[in-house]
Amino acid sequence: MSKFQSKDPDFERKIRNRLSGQHFMHLMGFDLTNIKAGEVTGEMDLAQKHLQQYGFVHGGVTATILDITMGFAAYSLMPLGKGVVTANISVDYLNPGSGDKIIAIGEVEKPGSKMVFCTGKVYTEKDGVLTLIASARSVMAVIDAAIDL
Amino acid sequence: MSKFQSKDPDFERKIRNRLSGQHFMHLMGFDLTNIKAGEVTGEMDLAQKHLQQYGFVHGGVTATILDITMGFAAYSLMPLGKGVVTANISVDYLNPGSGDKIIAIGEVEKPGSKMVFCTGKVYTEKDGVLTLIASARSVMAVIDAAIDL
Amino acid sequence: MSKFQSKDPDFERKIRNRLSGQHFMHLMGFDLTNIKAGEVTGEMDLAQKHLQQYGFVHGGVTATILDITMGFAAYSLMPLGKGVVTANISVDYLNPGSGDKIIAIGEVEKPGSKMVFCTGKVYTEKDGVLTLIASARSVMAVIDAAIDL
Amino acid sequence: MSKFQSKDPDFERKIRNRLSGQHFMHLMGFDLTNIKAGEVTGEMDLAQKHLQQYGFVHGGVTATILDITMGFAAYSLMPLGKGVVTANISVDYLNPGSGDKIIAIGEVEKPGSKMVFCTGKVYTEKDGVLTLIASARSVMAVIDAAIDL
């Protein structure tokens, strides 16, 4: 059960339809696994392409999957004809990331008609053990989005 | 001329050697074009793989190239045996990004022995005209880095 | 019960001794009401001096009491001889603040030997009803603090 | 000469009229010294009331005068009937602050009809020498402000 109610009962289908245009998400190999009103989770298997020179998950990977899950969490609450774009994202990197899998969870903290405030968390999973590697906040700006597929 | 002096006169070669391990940077197609003490610039041609569902540059692309250029700007000032990792990055998205090319500039604002404060800017270029699409700040933490290639 | 254990069993007394030097906190009239390892709460009655021109709590008041409670939450986990200073604070203003009382809670999310990551929340209380008006994150830098009173 | 043009030619008077309601600003003793379209400067003499327990300027003081100068810089560009409130402020503390005087400069980086992006800097002055102690960014949300005095 989500703490929010979407203004669009068909929000999950609307988000799934949007994913085909998420080219950078596909380049990374990330996918959404759980879409609720105001809370979106996604994950991917970690591979060499996601790493930086110390052998850990690239900070850009972490920021990207936070942006995606927080953005879709905000979008899940939008009425038809409205979309969101990121105005500000702030990411704290708590631990170096390594493991088999990476998981991001984006949540709406405070929805609004002009701005939506979100929080996000990223975990890596190794041998079934989760480690919190980043924690974030974002301000999403509500825009008119002509096309709701 | 840079406003900073590196503690390692060979800093440009040290950074170039690090780039081979920047797998996520290579996946995107980004490369560094100008390395000065405390200021690093990079760019890439924009392609469909960098976009989100509205046809603009993905916020994760922008955050990633900011993280890379600010991180290497901080690293350029490190003495041998020291590296940096991102503690916090905060990105403001000023304009939607589109065009032929994307350019990121990372600069050190305040170096320190434990933390380095940086600023960054991202521009898109279309028909020779630059548009500032994002502006950022980051806190880089200084770490012991056993291997200086 | 706190999820953290302090390295200094006498941390509450140590923090109380520090408060006499918190001149700006006293100017505002804020005081700490609950000190646990890694979690510090404080509050004050709201008065005209805390307001801005729209009649709401000044954003600077909110940022200040977040900085104080997150700072002392980090400090509560420090061993003797170590202190903390704020490296970065990022505050999201979720709702305009008004009411009889304002309450801030600072919590450690991830302690470390060089940096401590914290989160904070601010509520206003009116007729017994709490409203979340701000949510924040901070990066605290660990410093050598000669004087532990 | 400012790089911006205000939509309200009388913006300086409008800001001066607002200051009487800035109760928390008056409690601190801060005042605006230079008001241009998109750029506002203010200062105050430092006194014991502005300090924290290490004898340096309180982080809350710094955050407050950044919020004030960035907020009024954004407000200076607003048309009649519009105001601004802070959505997000992120402050990096570069150096400990001490001296005779503290000076804050807020500037608009990118104005917009829904959001205004700003940057800010704080300096302390001692014996005529300026030290940059903090650097900040903020996202200001444009609101309908019934009363333009």
C-alpha cells in the first residue's frame, strides 16, 4: 500500500509506455521492477561497463538511477497532461558500490502542483546482503506534457 | 594559466592513465579534451543513446559528465598517493539539453587536505551556439590511493 | 533506543557543555530537548523575530536549527578529541512554516572517521498538529577538537 | 551594470519596502547595501551573537544571509504580483569564518517564470582582507504575491 494516491488510475501503464524513450536507461541496462503511486523501484546486474577506475560503481551510474526512479515516482502522481523534469538533484555517496546487483528506490516526499520533492536510495547486493551506497534528494518541476502515451 | 598549482607536476599523464579504467565514461562516449591544474574539460557528440523520453539529454548523462570533470579537476591537484571520491554532488538543471555536442567543465573552488570543493557547468552546442544547461557543486573526499599509475 | 552507539559514553554531558558557546542558537531561543547517540532533537516557541515578510518562519531559522541538530547528532558519535564542522547542508522547503512551536530532528545516516552523513527534519506545531516544513541532508567533516569540555 | 533587466523598474524601492517584515534579518543585524537587478549584496558587523562554540561564525548565520541575498536577487527580477520562496538551498562551507564584518552576495544565474536559479557567496573581512567562507546555490519558486507594497 502506498501512502499516496495517483490522480491517474492508469499510472503504471503510462510509465511503462514512457520507458521505450529512456535511451540512456537502456544503454545502462537498468529497468523498473516495481511501480507504485509515489514509489518506484528499479535494478540491474552490475557489469564492468558500470565501473570507474577504482573498480567501484561509477558515481554517474548511481546518480542516473536515482534520477530515473525519483522522476518516475513523481510522474506516477501527475494528472494526465502533466509531466516532470528534474530541477535539482543532490546525491550523498555513503559507501563505495560493488556487488552483483544495484537497486534504486525513488519516493515522493511531498507532491505539489508546481514542484514535487523526492528522496532516493541506492543499494548494492552481494551474496544476498544489501549495502546502502547512496542517499539523495531531488526537486522535480511539474511541466505541461502534451503527449501522454 | 590556471589559478592552482598541482602538487604533482606530471598530473596530466596521471589522469590520462586513469581514463582506461573509466568504463562508464567510455560507454557514454565522453572524453577529456583539456586538463589543467584544477580545471578539466570534456565533451562528446550527442546521440540518441544519451536521451530521455522527451528527446532531451538525460539528467543522468549531465550528472555523470559533471562528476567526471569535477572529480578529475580535484584529482589534478592531489599529491602522489592520494585520490578523490565524490562525497556529495548537487546539480541544478537550468535548461533542457539538445544539440550536436555536450561539453562539461569542472573546476576546483577550494582545495584541501581532506576535502576539495568543486563547481561544474554543462553546455550543449548547436550550430556553434552554446547553451548552459546545468550548473553544479560537489564535495570530493580525499582518500589514500595506493596505485598511482 | 538508538541505532548507533557513541564512542564517548559521556556524550550527552559533553554536548550540554558545548551549548553555552552556541551564541547564535541562544539569540534565536532554540534549545535541545532530547540527546541520543546519533539523534538530537530541539525546539523553540515561535515569535515574530523568527519570521520573514510573508509572515512565515524565515528559511534561515529553519536552516539554522537543522544545522544545529544534525551537527550535534554527528558530534554525539565522536570519540574524545574529535569534533565536527558542516561541509555541506542542503535544505528542501516543503511547506510554509507557521504555528506555536518549531521542532528540529537531526539524525546520523552514516558515521565515518572523516565524514558523517546526516539527515534532518523540521516541523511546526499548531494546536497539537505537526506539519513537516523542511527536510535536509548534510555532510559533516570530522576535525581535531583540542578542547572537549 | 547588471546582466539582467528587471520587469519592474521600481524593484529597488519594492525590495526596501519588504525589508521591514524581515524580522529574523533584523534580529541578526544584517542589512542590504547594494540592490541591482539580479544581484543583491548585504553585510553586517560580526559580534559574539553570531558565533558557535568554536568561536567561528555560525553556519546558520551564513545560510541565512545567503538565503536573504539570493532570495532578493530573484525577487528583483519579478514582475508586479509575483514573489519568490526558497525551494532548495545548498551551502558549502569552504573556510571557518571570523573577522570584523561578514558580506553576502546573491546572484541570479537563470531566471524563469516558475523557478529562479541563484548562486551566492559569503566573505568575512578582517583588516581589509576578504576570505571566501561559503559558496551556495538555490532554487527559488515563483509564487503569486498578492501584496506588492
